[in-house]
Amino acid sequence: MAAVILSAKALVRSFGGLRAVDGVDLDLLSGEIHALIGPNGAGKTTFVSLLSGRIAPDQGQITLAGEDITRLPAHLRVRKGIAYTFQITSIYPRLSVFDNVALAAQARGAGNLKAEVHAALLRVGMAELSNQEAATLSYGHQRLLEVAMGLALNPRVLILDEPTQGLASGEIAGFVALVRSLVPQTTVLLIEHNMDVVMDLAQRITVLNHGKVLAQGSPTEIRSNRAVQAAYLGVDHAET
């Protein structure tokens, strides 16, 4: 079995009286694609914000390759190999495609900047667009640019938050192929509402509901889990 690369133990985060994340455990295995799913408001984005260091937990522990990073700020987690692409496209619209990726590569102290930026753009199929202003890209290309920025950080763990949102079906197929190409060199945590994408890509799935882990398992196990069907997949067993 692969080693655990990123681990969360008993994570808790409250906002006022609401426990958005309520005692969540999650182990990411090195080189896997792991999906995090659940209804709106289940706590998914709060949880990955805890993993990436954008917000701090009230309780619990986060380790990266065995090192406690619970109190490490986000920019230092980036240097240690955690990259988080946001639910809403977070590019620099007035900069060129190349410069967007270059800023990400510089953030981790890249050696050969030009070569590493080109390699990241090549991975997402955007090398020919390197001089184009980011604001003029299609929405699909903006999402791919964001992934390229994540790859330029040379991450051990890449967190993708709703990456197919707003993509056309043809673009989604290309994105699925891209994510598959990232492993096993990179571990991918995928937060995604498109269940076809989740079931196609993920080796393991964690389901959150009301800030707690409802279920964990393979796509087959999750698809047949009655609690998941009732809470998320819209199946009512009361009538069966």
C-alpha cells in the first residue's frame, strides 16, 4: 500500500455557532486521485482551506509526509509542496499566460524559470498561448491556466476545487486526461460536483455531510452506500 502523504486528524473549524468541519479524518495516499464530495454546505471548501493553510483549525492536526504543518501559514505550505487551485478562477487577468505561471514558479524559488514555465504550460496544452493576455482566454483555458500555475509550484499534493465548473463537455474530457497524467508523480485531491468525473477519476472517495465524514471508499462502495444515496445522490430508500 502507498504511503500517506497528507493526513488530517480530528479537524474542527467553527464559524460562530456553526461547525463547518466537525472532527474530520482524511489520509491521502501518495500518487492517488482522491475525490471529496458532498452536498452544498457540507464543509468541503472549508476543509481544503484548512489543508492548504488559508484558514487555521480550531482543533486537530495536519501532517505532510509525517511533518506537523498544522500551524504553518499557506505560503510555507506551498514551498513544502501543497498547491490549491480555487473554486473561482484566480488568475492575474492583465498579465500574459507566461507571466501568470512565472509568478507561481517564483513563489517556490524555481531554478530555471523559463524552462519550468514552459513545461507547465506544455502539460496543460497551452504553450502556444504563452504571450496571450489572461483576460482574453476562454473560461476553459483560464481554468487550465490555473492548473498550470498549480503545477509550476511542483506540488506533492495538488488540490483542485471544482475544476470542471463552467467547462464544456469536450473541455471536461481533456481535463480528465490531464489529471490522469499527473499521477503518480503528484497526489490529487479533487473537490467536484460532476459525479461522472468523480467516478471516472477517483481511486478513493470521501463524502462529507454537515461537516462530518459520512463515508469513505472506492467509487463502487460509495455508489452503493445507502447513506450516501440518501444524503447526496438523491436516492430515497423509504420507498424500496
